[in-house]
Amino acid sequence: MKKILLLAGAWLTVSSAIAQQSDAAPKPAVFNKVTSLSELNHSGLAEAYPWISDDGLTLYYVSEESANVNQLVCVSRKTLQSAFGHKSVLFPDMKDVLGCWLNKTQTEIYFVERGHLFHAQRSMANQDFQAPVEITLDFGTMERGFFSGPSLTESQNELYLYYSGDGNTRILQFARNTKNHYSFKGELPFPAGINVRPGQITKDGKVFFTSVENDANSYSFFTLSRPAIGGAWGRMNRVGGDVNNSRTFNQCSLNANGTILVCVEAINNSWTENDLYIAYADLLPNTPDPVTAQADSTIQQADQLSIVIDEPQKVSDHPVVSTAPVKIFPNPTDADAFIQFSLPQDADLTVSVMDLSGQLMSSVQTGTLNAGVQSLQLPLRALAQGTYLVFVRDKNLQLLAQGKVVRQ
């Protein structure tokens, strides 16, 4: 297959168009280790419009089963290191599917088929879906053109569709009026003259991850972000890593913590040559934290402290027991991060983030978690740049894990 190189001149055109938006934007993840999902790809048949589950173990995508028969299929794998296995076809009567979205529990699905949007439900993720119901889309005064690649916030109150009805490509935003009815609200504010490709909103609803066209057959991934669901879109930045180096990747999906990216390589704009690829974010597990000597000193002092949950701005002298080894990634981070550790027994946990003065900046209660390896989200996105201390405690204020993280 012919590979298209990214043209420097074309890139400068896109780069200058978004420069004003990018200055204040946080740097998105860097995705390297890009590999073909060869166990799923078939020469001369399309694999496209992926959706990856929160844990990265289940993948839904459109598979061209035969000429002009594009069906929604599901595959799974046992571990992140293993290959995806046997695929099962969803909705066999739907033969021209162009994208899907599922909720976190994989019990609700939205998909586009022959210019219509459908919704289906099931009680559990291992069961069959009930018969799909068509969703009514009100485009207002806008011409109802080609659309695909549905993506929603977890509440399903916001719907996003890739659209190319008037010769220009864009991402349209719809608001839910009733369960089966959405109305056009506007479009995502990409700079004028930029052609966007199908993308997806991240699981937290704050970032839209997509690709933009550099030339006739060359794309680069970008993120468009907002401070919160319902907030104004505005921050835009280019994604780093091999996933954007001289490739023609588009149509993307991220797992819950943004560490796994599944996308499509489009060759010569030919549908039948679309193949699936997977990339992993650089978590830098072997890179020392770039913290100051002050941080090292402060965390030693903080070893003798614990958070009083009902008085969040104070600390106490509760004794500390030995803690489990932890990994915090990505670190440094310009958004949220995750702390990973082994939990010796079932426990209700509180994750606390403190600044170097001992001030509690944020606190998250998890509810009961099972014994074993746990990965918990650290709410850092709203914090100022600096070094922070992280503590994980059970309901008796016993310290189970601790670490430090740099917010860029």
C-alpha cells in the first residue's frame, strides 16, 4: 500500500491557523508504539470507526464483511498484551453502519446506519442488544447532509456527529430534548478552512479528540478542550508522538484514562484500504520525577501526617504504617493523572492531593474497592502548576499508598 508523507508546507498551513488557540492549551498525551491490529485487518476490506472500552479490552468497530456490507462488530482480549479474538456481529440486519458509541457499562449503544441514528439497550454487557430505535435529529435550518461517527457525553445529553453536508467537514453538536430526540445546537469551533475528520469525545466529556486534514491525504491528530461539560470549547493542541509522524491516521477512540488510542489509517482516501491501528501513551515509568529538593523534604515530613476527612483544610498526627509501591502516570502531567498500587484487602479509600505546604487541594472517596491492583484517577486538571503530594487512605485514616506528581 502506498504511504503518504506529511508535507511540511501543508503542516505550516494548519499550524498557523490554530496557533492563537494553541498558545494557552495544555499539551495532550504523546502516543508512540503504534502497531497494526493485524489480527483484525483484512486486505481489500475496510475496518473503521473504532470504539475502545474503558479498560482497553473490548473493541467495537465497523467491519466490511463483503463488498458494500459494513457491519458493526465486537471483539475482546484477555489482557492488554494479548491479541483481540473472535469477532461477533451486532445487528446483522444493519449492513451499512458508519460509527458507534457506547456508555461506560456497554449497555447502551448509538450507531449510524444509512443516514439514520439508532439507539439500543441491554441489561448486561454480555447480553444481546434489544431491537434498535431510531433517534430523531432536528437539524434546524441546516441541510441534512452526510453524517457519521456519533459520540456522546456519558449523560447522553450532548451528541456529536461528523458532518460533510455542504462540501465542508465539521463536527456538529446536538442537545437532547427527549430520550429519542436531539436538536442541532452548533458546531465545534475549529478554525475556518480546516477540514476535520470523524473523532470522539473523551470519556470525561472535556476533550474532543479528532484529526484535521493537512493536504489531500495527510492528517494530524488534535484535541479541542473545555474546562467542564457544558463549558465553552476553545483550547486546541496537536497530539505528539509517532501517531502523528508521516501517517494518515484518523477516526479515533480513547480508553477511559487516555492511555490507549485506537485509530484508522486511511490510504489514498480509499474505504476498502482502511485498517485499524493501536497506540499507547508514553507514561514514562522509568523517568525520575523532576521534583525539587524541597519536594523531597516535604514528602518525608508528610509521611507523618494524615488528612482529617471532615476538616479538609487541616492535617493531623495520625501514625503511618508501611505503604505499598505506587506508580503515578503520566508524570509530569498537564491534566489529570492516575495512581496505581496494590490493595491488600477490600477497603473504602480516600485519595487526597496536597500542595507542598500541606494544604488539601482535592479529595476523592472511592467507595469499596476489591483487593488487588487498583488504578485511581487524580483530579489535577484544575490545579496550578507545581509539585503535589498524593495520599491514599482507608476509612480508618491508615495510609496505604503515597507519591508525588508534577502538574505542568
